[in-house]
Amino acid sequence: MKKSLGPRTLLFPTPALVICTYDKNGRPNAMTAAWGGISCSDPPCVSVSLRKATYTYGNIMERGAFTVNVASRDMVDMVDYFGLVSGKDVDKFKETGLKPVRSRLVDAPYIDEFPLVLECEMKQADELGLHTSFVGEIKDVKVSEELAPHAKDGLIGLIKPLIYAPDDHSYYSVGRKVAKGFHTGKKIKAK
């Protein structure tokens, strides 16, 4: 038996993503977003949903590009900060000391210190209500040099990316591997 919680934004895991853009003056900006994920495999696309009120929303509409930056758990303070202040009022890169790097493929910066980056060109924007869903075609994925040799072996355990829990407004980190996927043909019966 289940008890209704009503319609809520409750799905696990929810990634803690940092979306980077340039504003109309070319100043880099970063914001934390939890509503996002892979939306297509061919061509590879990611979607992220943002409110119109965010500075990043206007930047994506203006520039047609963004990067998705994945932080490791040791950068949780930076990720949280990027979600608390607006780029309209604060130069977040100056305040945090993080280094924005200009993408050579899309009109957006990425964060040098974060271990994983998806460089995206906007394919479409769909207003859904309070949020607009931006679908970006992934033009390249970049990983920190020290992690690159492990790219085919599984990066998630090395990166230890953050996830966000919308029910208790807390950050968590991805845990240990529990099983390999696409390996068993066994029929499993519920206990």
C-alpha cells in the first residue's frame, strides 16, 4: 500500500549540475540546476530546466549555448554558492576563484577545476510552466587529464558527483557500485 504525497518534483537521483554561460557582455556566469539529465543518445543531448527569472536563462537565449559542469563532492560549497546568488549581481568566478575556460566548440565557458564538462549547443527551448526546458546537443565531453585514462572503465566512482535531494534540500554523493548492468539474462522474481 502506498500513501499519496501529491504532485511533487521528487525523483532520485537528481544531479547537481552547474550550468555555465556568457552574458551579453561576454562575462562568464555559473548557476546550479537540479532539473536536468540526458535526453537523447543520437545525437547526444542533455536537457536542463531553468526558470525565466534566472540570469542563465537569458544568457542561453542570447548565446544559444551552455556547458554542463559536474563537480565532485569536495566542491559542494562552490556548487551550493552558485545556486544561492545571481550572476546579475555577483561575478561568481571572481568570488570563488574558480577559472572559467572558453570552449572552442560552443559560445560558453566551462569550469577548469570541475572534473567533467559537457559542451552544448542549444537545439530547442520548450516552456513547460514555471520552467523552460533547454535541450543542448553535446558537442564534446571533457574530463580532467588525470581521469581520462579511466574514461572507459567508469568515471562515476572516481568523480563522486553530487546529487541533490529535493525532498530535504540536501546534497549527497554517489556511492559504491552495486552491480554491473546489461550482464544477466536471468529472470528475477520479486520476493
